[in-house]
Amino acid sequence: MGVSNLLLILAKWDGVDWVALLGYAPSEIGLRRRRVCQQPCSKPPVKFDYTNPNISLDESLIYAPKATKVKKLKYNSTVEIVLQNTAFVGIENHPIHLHGFNFHVLAQGFGNYDSVNDQEKFNLVNPQARNTIVVPVGGWAVIRFQANNPGIWLAHCHLDVHLPWGLAMAFEVENGPTLSSTLPPPPIDLPQC
């Protein structure tokens, strides 16, 4: 099994921006949070020319720390995610699927996502609703969803070979305020880890 390419994720939820790199770890990795100012979306932990094929074998950029983490989301928070494809190793499209939700596709484009200028391309009038989006080779996509389904939900690349390489992350959506928006407790005979 070889090394896959990374997919950079920038996201904003509940007034806090955060960044995650997907790849080479069992779940969300490289997480960083910062307070939101009037500035556009967050910055990645390492900034470089994501779509430049000349850096495709740069080992200082390819490997991310391994970790197993779940990103907690408040019930009914609005989550916006920028999916940035990179030029690492094998350059290809990534069909990203989100379990438990349909999301709105705000925009797609080629090159490196520009949080200042690319927001002008957002379709906020009638965006497509999907549960899977293809992040194009050398490009990006911006999705937004309402975290209104309590539980643990996986976002992952639908190319099966990329899953064991870590091209996946998990969200934990907290319970809501009503009985119908709250998960029941686990059964009393559920085996403990």
C-alpha cells in the first residue's frame, strides 16, 4: 500500500474556525482552532501551493501526525467546510461523502482556494443539496450543512483504497434540546471497551 494524496479541510462552525488535514491517520488530524474576527475563513496549519505538482514528493509536507479524534459539533450549528485537493503523490479526484446529512454545495473551483476572492463565487440562493461531492483534481469545493442529527457521523473519500490511508474524519453532533433530537442511552448490556 502506497501513500495517498492529502485533502485539506478548512471549516467554520459555531463562531470558531478550525482546520484539519485528511490523510494518513485513522480520523481527523492536524486540528487547529482560532477565534473568528471579521476576517474570512481560517488558515491551514502549514500553508503552501497545494496544487503545485513539483512538491508532490516533499516528505516534509506529505505526512501528517497520526491521531484518532472526533470533532464535536453543537446541535443545530451551521458547519461550512472547504475541501482542498492537493498535488501529493497520485493526483486524482476525491468523491467526499458525508454520512447523516445532506449538505449544500456553495462553490467549486480550480487552483488553491482563496478565502477572500472565492467567497464571491458562493451560490447562496439555490445551492445544490447532496451527500457526496467530487473535489476536482487541482481544485476545491465548499460545502455547508446544519448539524441537526445527533450521533457520530463519518465524512470520507469514496475511493475505498483511500479509507485505510486515513482520508476520513468523524463528527460528533451533540444531543438537541428535545426528546426527538436526543439519542437514547446505550443498552445496559452493551459491552464496555
